Amino acid sequence: MMDPSPPYEHLRVLTDHNGIFEHALLDAPRRDHGYCVDDVARALIVVAREPRQTAELGKMAAIYLRFLESAVRTDGLAHNRMSAAGEWSDEPAMGDWWGRLLWALGTIAAQRGDPWTRARALRTFRIAARERSTSLRTLAFAALGAAEIVRVRSDDHIARTLLREFVAAVPAPTDPTWIWPEPRLAYGNASIAEALIAAGHVLGDTDAAARGLRMLEFLLSVETSDDRFSVTGTGGRGPGESGPLFDQQPIELAALADACARAYAATGDPAWLPPISLAWRWFTGLNDTGTAMFDGLTGAGFDGLERDGRNENRGAESTLAALSTYQQAHRHSEVMAG
């Protein structure tokens, strides 16, 4: 039986007054490596999703939101990297971080709670949404934030436009045996399918939603081996390539759990629930090497599943992926039990 909330101790260790440190050496933050928008955006989503809010989580959310606000320039371009001294160390540009930033801001803007916090998130979302990425994956991350806004503000023109542009940008597959819009699977793969399901659902575009569901079904068939997930490794995966592939990254499981939860919410079909549990079980050892990828005492996630075990470092991305998957598994466990 899962506890209602995962432990957030390691997340607290990685977080200071500026944001969340990107890397760790074992369980200690590597402060000299600084922070990045990618991970702060992930952290804000995880903290916002937690149903049992505490004063400490609220303080962390405030730190993360302030970080994201400061990253966005008035033209919509965004910094990604901040030094340990609290100064931006890169030029504003476009990248995955821009998409994840919009995802997090849309999540906050659509939440119940403090109206001022929601207004701040929506304002920064609208500034950043002036730009557009040509990367399908980056645009998918942004679309997930836009879908959250349209879910509660159906007439929001900026968010609806972003969603329509994302739907139009997803190419139709040309190979009936490879139902994926890219020639190879890369990283965060399920987020593309999830964004298409989400966009189709809130826009009333049944064709887009159906395409997203077919993509997710295909991805599950490719990423499943026997009774477990065997996800794409850091080298990617193309047609005809079978696993196990390494290094497997925890973000793949978090993306799969999110996408299946989205598919269930959109369709009500309980067939989407077992993969959410399976994604969590990857962290507890049901994976290609039988290795636990989560520290249940601190809430830390290990940085990668390797052929001979695991990467013992516990950085922000992997920790947040584990916490996010835990949240989805617990949230849907009662539905499955019923």
C-alpha cells in the first residue's frame, strides 16, 4: 500500500533560496553546477500536483515560480542556466526549457488557489508564448501547459493558438509499422503523445486525440518487454531495434505515467491504468536489471539504469521523475483497486 505522499526530503536538500540544483554527487547537491529552468519547471509541477500541501512545499513552489518568472525576457525568449551565485550564465534562447517553462506556468495558472499566483503564472506564460519553437518535442511540452489553461479558460486565444499550431506540426506517420512522428524515439517520448491527446481533448478535435492515443499505444508496445517496461535508452531507438537498451532514464517512465493518466482522463477507459502502476514498479525494481531506482526514505531518484546496475547519483531530473511517477501511481491506485 502506497503512502498518500512520497517523501520530499531529497527535493528539500536539492533546493535553496534560488531554485533546485541540477546535479548531485551521490545524494549531495553539486552546487558548482548551478540550476536550470528545465528542472525548476519540473519541480514546480511536482510540488503543485501534491494533494497534501504543506507550508514547506508552498515555500518551495514560490521559489520555483520566481525563478521561472525571472528567466523570461520581454520578447518571450528564456534563459536556461543560472550559476550558483544566482546569476544567469547563458543568453536567452529557445530550447526544451522554454517548453517546460510553459508547461509549468500553465499548470499553475490553471490551479485553484491564490488568484495572484495564478495571475503571475498566466502573465509570464503569455509573454513566453510570443515565441515559437520549431522542435516538435519542445512544442509538445509547451502544449501541455497550454492545454491546462484551455481546460479552465476555454476562450484563451493565446493558449488555443499554440495548441492548434502544435497539432498541425505533428506529422502523420508514413510507415504503418512505425506509428511515430519521428524516425527514432529519443527522450521524453510519451510527452508528444500526451500533448496530442490533451490538445485534441480540450479543442474538441477528436482526430488529434485519436492520433495521440494510437501513438501512445504504439509506444507502450515498443517499450514493454514481458511483464515490465524496457524503455528507450540514451542512444534512442529506431525501427527494428529491440532491447534492452541502456542507459534508461527515469524521465521516460514519468512521461509514460503522465501520458497514460491523460489517456484515462480523456477516455475513461481503465485499460490505461495498469501501465501507470507498471511505470512506478520500474522504480521499485521491475526493470531490465532488477535494480531499485528510488530511495523510499528520502524520495531520491537514481540518475539512470545501466547494464550492470544504476548510476548512484541522485540529481534533480531523476528525483522529480520518480516523485511524479509516484504521484500518478498513488492517484490512480484506488481507481484500479475499485
